[in-house]
Amino acid sequence: MGFFSRRSKEERAGADDAPRRAGTEDESATGGVAAGPGPTVELVDGRPVSSPLTSAERTRIAHGLEVLRGQGIEIDDLAALDEAYDRAFSAYRSGVGQDPADVVETFGIAIGEYLARHSHRDWAVVTDVFGTDLGLVDARADTVIVPHNIVSARWMRGETRWIPGVVEHLVSLRPRPLA
């Protein structure tokens, strides 16, 4: 689904749970849709659909969170996430950084987990006309966010200092209800 999607063709073909219907949320904030392989589930009116996470996706998220902890990055600190992303982008531009796909994976997981913790959205497997990837859904609002697309679009445009503004905006659209 995303520019730097980690889902293999085999993983996309293994999406066995019946998807539920969902739509896109604020594409200007999310970076729009991304090019990639085609869907493996039938879409309703061409709109994105979602299905529950499989153990492989839960493992992928857990691994991403472990990578972040290993780098000393606190998920709930958007300023720290922003600084870490900007350092990774600058290092790559100077020729000494990580592969962009690894950076997009790390920060896609970070932003997704932040949204899962602070907004009224849950992790899911999302499929649209461009393919399948991890995303966040809010069934009541009929919306989908694909954090890897948010990160990859900004990476390709060379944007820095964007994480707090974008993520806070997405949280404000569907804040988690107070307990």
C-alpha cells in the first residue's frame, strides 16, 4: 500500500478475515494515498476496507516498538519523535543513515502507536485500491489512517519538523474519550 510497504505479496494474499468498510480521513493531513500493489480483498465502492490484525502484524508492531525503545525514543513524546525523525532524515541525506524503508517503518509504527494510544482509533490491516498495509481505523467515524503513507510522503518531499503538527491534528479529529 505505501511507498515503502513492508507487506509482501504472500502476506497480502493471507488476509483471511472479512474486512469491514472504511473511508479515508483528511488526506491533506495523511499525505494522501500511495502507489503499490493491488488489493487482495473486494472493495466496497472503491473505499478502503480493514480487517483485524494477524499475529504477523502484531509482531511487526511489537518489533517496531522495540526498535524505538532501543533507540531511546519515547512514543508519547511528539517533540522527541520529531527530533529523532529529523536526525534520521539528515543522516540519510548525508550518506550515513539508515535505509529509507527502515526509517519509514520505524516512524510509521511510532505515529500509529501514538494515534492508537491518544485517539479513538485502533490498529488494523487496511486495504485500498493501491494495496494493503498497517493502518488505524475508527469504525464509528468510518475512517482510515495509514501512518506509513504519512511518513513516506513527507520523506519523499524532504519535509522535517512536521510530526507534532500532523499527529496532533489527527488526534484532534477523533480524540480518545476521557475515562
